[in-house]
Amino acid sequence: MLDTSALRDNIRYLQKAHMVLAFLLHFYVHSIPPSDDIEEIHIPRAISIPLVEVSQQLGTAPVLTFADTVLWNWELADPSKPLSASNIRYINLLSGTEAERAFYASSGIIELKGVEMLQIIETFMSLPNTTEPASVAKIAMDLAQLKVIIDDMTQTFRDIRETVDPQVFYWQCRPWWKGAPTDCSKPQWVFEGVPNSALADTSGPSAGQSTVMHALDIFLDIDHKLLKKREPAPSQQNKRADTGFMERMRRYMPGLHREYLARIGSVPRTLREVALSTPTLQSPYNDVVESLKVLRDVHIRIVCLYVVNMAHAEPPAGVKVRKEGGGAARGTGGNEASNLLKAGRDATRRAMIQP
């Protein structure tokens, strides 16, 4: 069992250690032959103890996360050139398929576009007065640019179909990402040498753990928890969705990312409140929200193609899978995919400022 104390003063070493240990965790768990008789899977101390220690240092979950697969899992294809969407190569794969590498690459492109988005958010947060004409003009210009960024992200979602085969994704890549059961179903994961390991967050990686998308929702004041009275009223299907999913996914982010999201949420007036009191900003704000709604419409179609449709198809010959309970298809983070995504899309639409 490796000692992690030497890593504590270097965040890059901690990130690398988390990625290596989390990949080993999932390799170990999902290399056990499927059987309906397995009640528990015991994670060896050599993995469980250092993984939990490193996770505590980073303020994240002791399981494979979005950060492990996308944010910390790449190298420059050409070290002599700067970081860009075309100069990233994803290193570690669970399935060994190029579909998995392409899926990570698509997520990486969205994260890089998100950097441009974060610059816009930072500019808004640094404005001393959001009512001055110069500030209003700057916000309007940045909102127009933000719409372009979100439209680019949407195109990246559409392009996934050209590089990631749905059948390979669902039957060869996705099973490796699965975390521990979030209910009482079996097999439960037991982290040897770790007290109360059953209480750990271990549902696995999900695009819902992307900090840039959470930042965008907070910036635009998207009400996923249905706490604010907006029109149209939530449907019964919206109310049945997991309204705490987005907040729960933040526990799988690095702690510094959660701190940043808290800072965005602490502004005296949200962008939506500024737009509500500034008529010239209402149309640019609504344009951005509409673009985000379109992105989520496309995301729903992608999930239907890659998860929902595949969940109702027969596995390819030679693929062994553990039997699971019936019901709705679930996303990689253990969520009920269709209801959840539609609720997120509808919450986005409700943020639009009514005439």
C-alpha cells in the first residue's frame, strides 16, 4: 500500500494519483465476472485507502469522476504547440476503444470552449456597477459572444455521432464507468480499511460533473431545484425528476471547483436580475437562454440514441452483463436519464424573461 503523504503539497501529483487509483478501482470492480450471486465487492486496501486519502486532499469523491476521465487524462499531441482542441490526446482508456477516446475528446472540446465562457462570467463579476451605460453595453456584447460559444458547444454534441458508435459506447465503454449502486441493489462496494465507506459518493463519472456547465447555469440563474416561481409551471414529469441531481454532482468535482461555483453564486445581483431591470439586455439574455435550451434538446437526442435506445436493445453476441432492475434507462451517474434531461431543458426555458 503506497503512502500518499508525499503528495499533499502538490496538487498535480494529487490529481494524477486520483486518476490512476480511480482507473484501477474501476478496472478491478468491472473485471470481476458478472454474477447475480455477488453480494459485495471488496476493494483491496492498496486501492481503497490511498484513494480515499487523496480524495480528501482534493475535496472530491473516491471514485472515477469526470475530472479523472476528461480534465486530468490528456497530453499535448505535439508538445511544441500550445493547448488547443486539435492538440490534445487522451491517454488512459478503460475499454481500449477509439470510441472512448473520441468521447473524452468531445468532452474536452466543450471544456475548452467553457474557458471562453468563464472569462465572460469573470468580466461580469468584476463590473463595479451594472447599471452604467458602458457596463450595459459590455454585458450585451458579452452575451452575444456567449451565445456563439454555446452554439459551438451544441455543434460539438452533434458531431459526437460522427466519431462515437452508439453500440460500442453503450456495450463496451459505458459499463466500465458504472459506479456503486446508489440504492440497496447488489453488489455493494466495500472499501477495505475505510470506516463508513458505504456513505461515500461512488456513483461514477457523469457529464453532470462538468464545472463549466454548472457555472453557466449559475450565471444564467437556471432553477434546477424548482425553488423559484417561473412560467410555465413545472409539469408533473418535471416534478418527478431528481431536482437535487445537479447539486449532488458537485460533490464529485474538485473542492476548488465547488468554491469557484459558490463565488459565482454569491454576486449581489444575478445576470437575470440585471436583465430584468434593464430592457435592452432582455433580448440578448433570452437569446443565450434559448441557445442553452437548444443545447439541452440536442443532448436529449444524443442520450436517447446512445443510452435509451441501446438500453432496450439486445447486447451483441459474447457480451455478458449483470441483470438490472427494469424501469427507465439511467445515465452514467446513476440518474434516470430521460426525465432528468427534460427537466433540465424545461428549467432552462423557464429562465427566459417574459415580455
